[in-house]
Amino acid sequence: MGISFAEALLLFGGLLAVVAALSGVMKGTVLSASVLSVALGFGLAAAGVVDVEATDEAVVELIELALILTLFSDGMFVERELLRSHWGPTARALAIAMPITMGLLALAAKVLFPDLSWAEAFLLGAVLSPTDPVVTSAVVTSRLVPSKVRHTLNLESGLNDGLALPFVLFFLVLASPGGDAAAEAAKLAGEAAVGAAIGAALGIAAGRLHFALPGGGITQRYEGIYAIGFALFAFGLAEVTIGNGLIAAFVCGIAMGASEREVPQGFVEFAENASAILQVLTFFVFGGLIFATGFHHDVPPLVVFVIFALLVARPVAVMLSFLRTGIPHSEKLFMAWFGPKGVASMLFALFVFKSDVAARSLIFDVAAIAIIASIVAHGLTDTLGAQWLARRVGLTKRA
């Protein structure tokens, strides 16, 4: 990044301290940790303090480590959510809405940016298909929002990061020079299967061994370290063999939680905290890369695409997936709107930017602006949306 190790620690340490110190102030406002980190990254890059390059090994490894821990943490979270009821709408959102969203975004990308190949257009659609309600904290924490709605959005975001990953990897390879659809699909399926098997085996083993270890098991202090250790081990084992390490980490999280009688809080908290630290740093790097790459393309198509992504693609896909479910119309509209782009999309965009895809710069630029627009738009409307839904639910009950 053009700075020394000591300077990097000074910068990142200050960043983490500032974000944590302002977390109370930012709660419930559009100014979230992600927005602040991206803004600082952009501002310091513009001031010449940092020089971020996507080809920098440190940047590449930071992105990958952040994605590993994010996927593992999502996996642990998913298992806990699966223990609840109301999973039917989530299944529809994942199996129907996400593919439709991806397809609509790809079609819009191809029309608005004709220089993109179909593989590149679908790559952009895959990058922007995951959701992250953490961006809209009021939605997933407010008691004004019905529990089944909060559950659906929570579980959808926990699962769709991992489910979108194979599509991102497939179209990433297909869009690269010499990519062959049939061969790459078979290769990716094999790597995904091996990665999933490794993740499942290690996750189950870790969960079952937890209380059977000598000395009465793991002390509370080391429970989180134990969980993260298996996540990293699953990734490494898959990568040095013939598996996909990212899928291995995601499945490991699910399997570890599923094999436990009760997921220890230390497992989850440590994984989430480690993931949050790396996400803040990744957001910062993301901001620096936005400045470094600039935007040297036509602005009108970009504006139309962002509006389409926020107001058409996700809402249409969700409304179609919830047909004939009996879900109240107000709840459908609420879930259709609150599909913000966040951590996974940002990390996937960075993965594309460091690849050898011909249109990687355009894909990254469009994705970056769409993510920032989503964070702002959904962050501004989360509290208002929760209040609106509460009023609609109240009116329905009184009727």
C-alpha cells in the first residue's frame, strides 16, 4: 500500500479505534462503520497518504482472509437461525429471488454496458446478488418488525453469501481469457463438492470433540480461537488439495454449529468480532481502490443501472418469489426493498478487480457505486421502513 509496517499499524489501529468509538453515535443513522471506513479510505487515498493497488499481495490476502472469516461466521449464524421456524419464505428468496435478481442485473448490465460480454454481465449480477441486512440494523433488531420478517432477512443474508460464491467463481473463470463453460462448470462443481466435504467433516469433528477433549474440554477463553482455527484449517486443507477453500470455510461453520448441542457463545462472538475487524479494514481498502481506479465510463448508464438494481431487480424478484404464499402485501414490499448490498458484494467486487477479466475495472466501478448507493439508501430508510411496517401491521390487525 506504499507505507511501512509501522505506518500501516498506525493507520489501521486508528481506524479501528475511531470506528469503535463512534459506533454508538452511528447507531440508527446512515453513517455506519462501512460508510465511515470507505470514506476514510477514499479521503486518505485522495490526500496521497495511502496508495492502494489491487495487485498488492497484502491487499489480496486481506480480502481473502476477510471473506474466509465472513463466510465462516455466516455459517455459524445460519445454523442458529435454522433452528427457528418460518424458513419457507427464506427458501423462496434463495431459490427463486436470488437467481431472478442475478438474471435481471445481468440483462440490465448487458443493455446499459454493451461492451460487456454475457459472462461479464452475469459476473456483475452475481457480485451484486447477495444481501446484507447488517447495513440496516434497525430492520433486523427492531421489535417493530415482525419476527418472521426479521428472521427471513437474517437467514437470507446468512445463506446467500455462500450460495452466490459458486456463481461468482464460475462467471469469474468464464469471463477470463480462455474460459470454457463446460470444463469450468465441471471443475468448479468438483472443487465445490470437495470443499464442502472437507468443511463438513472438519466442522462435525470440531463440534463433537469440543466437550470430549482432555482436561474437561476447552476453556471459555479459547473457544473462539478453537472455532477460528478450524475455519482456517478447513480453508487451507481444501486449497492445498483439490477443493474450494471458501466453500470449505462456509460449510465448516454450518457443520460446526449443527454438531453442537448448543453453539457456545464464545464460538460465535469471536468469529463475528474477527470478521468485523477485517471487514472494517477491507472497507477502508475498498475506499482507496475506488479513488485509485476512478470512474472513466459514461455516467448516465451507471445511474440507470444503480436505480434499476435498487428499485427494480430485487423488488421484482422478491415479489415474484412470494406469489401465493399468503404473506401480507406490506411485508412482501418491506422484504423486497430491504436487500442492501454489503460485505459479500464488496469482497466479490475486489476479487473481480484483482482478476484478469478484461472488463474488471468497469465491473468493479459499477459494483462499487451500486454498493455505496445501497448502503446510503437502505441506511436512510431502515428506521422509517420499520415504523411504516409497524403501522401497516397494526392497521391489518385492527381490521
